[in-house]
Amino acid sequence: MSDSILTQNYFEIFSLAISTEVDIKQLQQTNRELQQQYHPDKFASASDVDKRRAMQITSLLNQAFNTLKEPVLRLQYMLSLKGVDMNAETDTSMDGAFLMEQMELREAIADVRQKTDPLAVLDDMSRQLKKRLASLVEEFKQYYQQDELEKSREVVRKCQFINKAQKEVSEITEQLEDELI
């Protein structure tokens, strides 16, 4: 069993170019192939070292796959490849207009149940959030290509806010749909 996979970045593991966009079908297909190749069950009768290595590689594959399939995690990872640590929160400042927009969005989400057709409102919010995230990913792409890492980092922080709002909208949508059943 080759250890070379342990030294590759996530994009290299899946034979992908470093990019804000990945072909999810290709990612899934390559993941299935790699999982079959390195699954610990294939090494049940192997040495303890090979069993541990298979577990290590499988864990790495899972982490790499989950990171690359999620747009915001993918952007964070791309920054980490250039030495930017998103977890080191030394800068807590953020664009005031964006923060105000987020506060208004949170209020709208909190008040959605009082609307005449809350599911329609949530659908609209979801579409708007997807568009906003796509726009931010494009902005990130431009900054990243120009090696403007601090601006790229700021865009990723905005993406995190949008991602969190998307999750809240999805959760409320599911709750409301469950209540209708």
C-alpha cells in the first residue's frame, strides 16, 4: 500500500485542479473508487501496520471528500493551502453593511412563521441565499487568483454567514413541512 496519498492535498487525492468549483459526480465516483481500494475490510488479514494505514487513509478520504463537496469548506481549504488559517480569529471586524444585511435576514427568518405563506417566503429566501453565495464564490475566485488572501478570507467569512442562514432556512422549512403532514 502506497503512502503517497497521505502527502497529497485534497484536490490531488481526487485528481482535481484547485478550483472553487468541482465536478461533484466526478468527486463522488473517484471517492467510491478510492474507498474500495483502501477500505479497511480489504486489509483484514494484513499486518497491523497496513490495517492502521488503511484506517488512516480512509479517514483522510472521508475528510477530503466532505471538504471538497461543500463550497464554503472548499474555499476555506483553498486558503489553507496558501497558509491562511480561518480558525485563527484575530480579526473580528467585518463589513458593516454586510452585518446589517445579516441582522435583517435573521429577523426575517425569525418572523417567517407570521407570514401568510411562510413556505413561499422561505423558498424565496433560499433562492436569494443561493444567488448570494454564488456571487461571493465568484468574488472569492477573483481575489484568490490575484493572491489577495486577506480579501479572500473576508469573502469566506461572509460565505460562512450565508451558509448558516441557508441551514436555518432549511431547518424551518422542514419543520413547517412536518407540521403540514
